[in-house]
Amino acid sequence: MRTDRGLDRLITFLDAVVAIAITLLVLPLVDVIPEEGATVELGDLLAEEASRFGAFALSFAVIAQQWLVHHRIVERVGSYDMPFVLANLVWTLTIVLLPFATEVAAVYGSSRLAIGIYIGTMTLSSTCLTLLTLSLVRRPYLRRSGADPAEDDLPSALLTTGTFVLALVVGVAVPAVGYLALLLLFLPDPVRRLLARRAR
């Protein structure tokens, strides 16, 4: 039996998982401080661990962005079914894995496998969000009463996920590019604007 309380519990659980995951990102940064005290100059320490701090900042931004997209999706949801719940659970799996993937990226750098794990985790997360959007498009009974179907914007979701896939392929195929392939994520907005102009 599907109830409003059941939906509220699901969303609260998902938000809690995101909050924990985004907090866990900082733990490896705490570990870089020498246990014996300030035996290393702070500037040198920050320079040596720049990759960790960079990975932290990027992963924080990714989780925050993924949560914002997820938040916009669930704001339009008024009911749920098992496929919807499962897609959300897989999405939380990707969020929980991201602190691990961040540490892998910081430690193993330009390794193809490290790049694949890091960008691949983000790609799977984006895929889950696209599936959630597709759920609202294909199963309108999930949509909250009064929610505008135009807000589902499946083309934008597909474009974003497609860009993640492209970044994954480029990053793994060309380790010299590696994580910089994520800069491709700046492409969807100009593409959307171009398509909007042509549609007028």
C-alpha cells in the first residue's frame, strides 16, 4: 500500500544518505594532517595533497549537483512504485560509492581504472536520475497532482547523461586527458540553448 508517509520516508532516507556521503568526503582530508603535530609546513602539506583537495572539491560539487537534480525530480512526485524505489536505491549506491571513488582518484591519479571508477560512478548516478525522469514521463500516475509535465525535461536529462558517458570514454581512452574530460559537462547548456533557438 502506497501512502504519503511511505513517500516521505523514502525521500527522507535518500536525503540522509546524501548528507552522510557528502560528509564522508572530508575524512581523508583529516588524515593528511600529521599525527605527531606540525612537523611539515602547512603550505608544503597543502601542495603535496593538492590532488586530494581537488578531488574533494569536485566530488562535493558533483554530489551537491546530483542532489539538486534529484530534489527537483522528487518535488514532482506524488506516488511511487517498486521500479521507482529501486532506481532511487541504485542512485544512493552511486552517492555512497563516490567518497571511495574520490579517494581512488586522489591516490591512483591517472590510472585508467581509477579514472573509470571515478567518472563511471558519476555516470551511473546521472543514469539513475535520467531513469527517474523517464519514470515520470512513462508513468504519469507517479507525478504529483498539479505538477507540470513539461518540467520533466527528459531531453536535458538524456543530454547530461550522454555527456557523462562521453567524458567516461574520453577519460579512460586518453589517460593524459583523464579527469579533465569532465569539462565536457559544460557542453549541455550551450547545446540546449542552441536547440531551443532552432525550435523557435
